[in-house]
Amino acid sequence: MMSALGELGRTGLTAVGNSHEEARATYAQAVAVLDQETQGESTQ
């Protein structure tokens, strides 16, 4: 799905864990990293 990021401006994520809570925490961490990495980015 990362190939769609540059072309369409979107991406997808599936988080897997040994429990619902672990999967949710993994998802939240991935979203936080993506948010942090895209701070200050502008589209031209």
C-alpha cells in the first residue's frame, strides 16, 4: 500500500498482535511514527 502514498496521498495499515490490546498499541505506534515523519512536509 505504500506505493499508493505518493500517487494517491493515502496508505493503509494492518496491525497484528497476540491480543487485541497489543495490535491496537502497535497500530497507535505506527500512526504516531507516520505523523511524526510527515510533520512539516508540504505538497507542491
